[in-house]
Amino acid sequence: MSSDCIFCKIVAGQIPSKKVYEDDLVFAFHDIHPQRPVHILVIPKQHLCSLQEATPAHEAALGRILGIAGKLAAEAGSPGGFRVIINNGEIGCQEVPHLHAHIVGGDQPVGPMLKRQD
């Protein structure tokens, strides 16, 4: 745990969240500023800044994040599909320096992944 990391504090119960899932490797909760009707964050419990720092020791947690994404999306109201987004570093627009996957969806398509550059 990183003592100054907001997501580590959420996992430790020091900051409240609307938890939707927890096991020994990951913690999932509703985003406080949802961008879609379904917007859940899934984080590894062990502090990991980004995929840039991931090692084979993190593979179980990373796999779990993707392995539960469909279940969480369906249970939250997006059974017809969803998007998983993991931003990494400054160029990837990562806002919190603790790896997190956004599961976004709802009853309408989420739109294009990136704006096309002509």
C-alpha cells in the first residue's frame, strides 16, 4: 500500500466507495464521476502505478481484472457489451497513479475509441 495513494486508501477502507466486487487480488467500485450509465473502476489491491511497471508478479491481478469485467458490466446493466479502458502515464492521460481499469457501458454504444486523425 502506498500511504498517499487514494486508491490504496479506498482498498484499506479509509475512504468510502460504492464497492461492487472484492477478492484477494482486486477491488471494484463505482466511479464517483461516471462518464457512462455503467462506469466501474477495477484496481489491483497491491499498489501498481501503471502497466509500464507491471511484472510477471502482477499477472494474476491483471488477469483477474479482465476476467471479471464481463460479469461486472452485465450485473451493472450493460449485458450487451462494454469497453475496458486502462490509461497509462502522462501520454495515456492517467489521472491516478494506481493502475485501474474503467469498465464503461450502458444501453447505448460508447462511441468511437479515438478521434480519427485525417
